[in-house]
Amino acid sequence: MKLLNYQVVFAKPPGVNGAPAEDNFRYESCEYPADPPPGHVLVQNLYLSVDPAQRCQMNESTGAEYLLPWQLGQAIPGLGGVGKVLSSNDDGFSTGDIVMSGFFEWPWKLYFTIEADKIMKVDERLVGKRLSLPISCLGLVGLTALFGITERSQLRSLPTDGSIRRTLVVSGAAGACGHIAGQIGRLEGADRVVGICGSDTKCQFLTTQAGFDAAINYRSEDVSARLAELCPDGVHSYFDNVGGPISDAVIAQMAPGSAVVLCGQISAYNTDAPYPPPLRPEVQRLVDERGIVRERFLVLEYQDRFADGVARLARWLAAGAIKVFETEEDGLENAGKAFCSMMSGGNIGKQIVKVSDA
Ligand code: NDP
């Protein structure tokens, strides 16, 4: 009997300066993979990650050497996911293993073969029945929050004698990296954690479920006025996921010698601005005058510490010290829709796509 397979292909570019739309994607049937050749495994897709960086892959030039542009008519190469091994031609994997993407390759297909060195076994003792955790926390997302905060926020170097309220601001705070970064910031010593996000529902989520002290809805509130009110000692650390006018407003209230974790600049991803987009001259002047540390941060710089990082995140999760939230879309056919929704703020926590049951 011929087995059915499906894929999502890149159907139409959004244009360099356009927001992504559902018709940029097409869902279609495709060949079921042949038996895996030596060194390969056959995988059934269980969960897909959709990521802001994929918007850059929709352009002919992605602006990052580790990201390849998507090819029209080809299955989306995908950055992350979780699957089940259906058959293996590699000593490292057995039928039934739960696996995750290693580095930046996870086809948007129901079934695919992949080189064994591009995937890793999921430690099922760490994830239990929650098989999406490798993409929502125990993988690049959680590691980005972890290393961004522990290595770049400088929270640990602030005085602990009560002379200041050590204040962390997170933009894109209700998203995947943001909601975890705020919680880790608290564990790393922030006395006050303020989130900036795009809706009242998200503000409520941050303060009632994700442990933030306060939240600002940038769509309906005056961000500068609210920051002045909520951060009377100034901002000592800023985990920046978005850039643009929100970040300009935060930087204007940063204390001398404070630090920006330059995680991402999503407000510029639908444009052809270089990454990171240059600051406006008056904002750059403030950064220089106040000695604010603001250097590009890339989680891949910490690759040699990923295993330790995942173990640390897993311990915090198991102890209830951090909570991880997800927004789930069902079905491979809805992967493009989930991506567009995430890019325009439809998610709370990590946007995942459930492709099939284990
Ligand atoms: P999120 O889950 O945070 O989803 C994106 C969110 O961005 C949306 O939910 C939306 O929330 C917000 N957003 C979209 N457009 C704008 C805008 N114009 N202004 C302000 N907010 C906007 O995504 P991730 O957590 O996966 O990624 C967050 C950031 O981290 C991205 O910039 C990404 O590129 C970066 N990143 C960096 C890594 C690194 O190594 N440096 C690794 C992984 C991610 P809202 O409703 O609040 O607008």
C-alpha cells in the first residue's frame, strides 16, 4: 500500500518589506520517504517550532550566515521540532526514540529522512509526557533566555545591599524567550521585573502567571510614562526582543553602566534593515554617554554549554521555579498560519504546531 505524506512549501515571498501572509505557504501531498540509507533515520513529525528568524529566510538574503534563504516550491526547511523515529539505519537511534532537531534543520513534512548527526535524542526523563518542551523551553528558546540573562544582563553584578531596586525590563515579554527570561531574571536577582507586550490579556498573563511584577501594553499605554512610574530607580537591565520605538523608550530610562541583552529586533524583521538595525543618533548618544553595554547576543555562542544549560532549565522546571507556557496550533496544514500569527502577536509563550500524536 502506498503511504501518504504531506509537506508545507514556500509558495510566494511576502516581499522584502511585507508582513508574512498565509498564502506565502502551500500545503500539499508528497512522496513518502524511502527506507533510510546508512547514517540516516526516518522520522515522524510530532511538533514544529515557528520562529521569528524564519521571516529573514523568506528574503533572498537572510542577513545571517547560519540561516539559508527558503527556496520557492520547496518544503520549508524548518528550524526546530520534535519527532519519533520510525526506522533507523544508524547505531545511535532505534525505532520509537523521541528526537529533536540538532541545529536548524527540521523539514515541515509529516515524514522525512534526516542525517543522524542532525538530530538528538530527547531525554524523556526530563520532558515526561510534555514532548513539546524541547522546543518551548529545553532547547534554543530556554537557552536563549538562560544565557542572555546569566551572561549578558549583569544582574548579578548589581548591589545587593538594598540601595537600589534591581530592575529588569523585558520586551516581547509574553513570547517564548521573553516570558522565560523574566522568570530567570528574578532567579538571578532582579527585585523588579517589568514586561512590555501587545495586549491587556498578555499583561495579565505576565503578572498573574509568569511572575512579573508589572506589565505595559505598548499598543494602548504611554510606554515612557509607565516605565517612569514602574522603574523609579531606572532600568538596570533590558532584555530586548523587539527594538524600534519600544526599545528607544526603555533605553531613555536606563541607568548609567546598565546592560541591554540584544536578543532580537522583531519590529524590523518585515523590513530590509540590516541586523541589528542602527539606533537613532540621539538614542546611540544616550547609550554612549551612560556607558550602557549593548552588544549583539547570539545563543549559538554558548553551544559548548548547551547540555549544562538544558540540565539547569530542567531542574528549575521540575522544582516549579520557572513555568513554561505554549500556544498550540493543530495540524501541519496550519503551520504557515501559526507562523503568521506568531509574527503578529497571536501567541502567549512559545507558538508550537502539533503535527501528530506520538
Ligand atoms: P515570540 O514568541 O516572542 O513571538 C514574537 C512576538 O513578538 C509576538 O508574539 C509579538 O508579541 C511580538 N512582536 C511582533 N512584532 C512586534 C513589533 N513590531 N513590536 C513589538 N513586538 C512585536 O518569539 P521568540 O521568543 O521566538 O523570539 C523573540 C526574539 O528573540 C526575536 O526577536 C528572535 O529573533 C530572538 N531570538 C534570538 C535568539 C538569539 O540567539 N539572539 C535566539 C532565538 C530568538 P506582542 O503581542 O507583544 O507584540
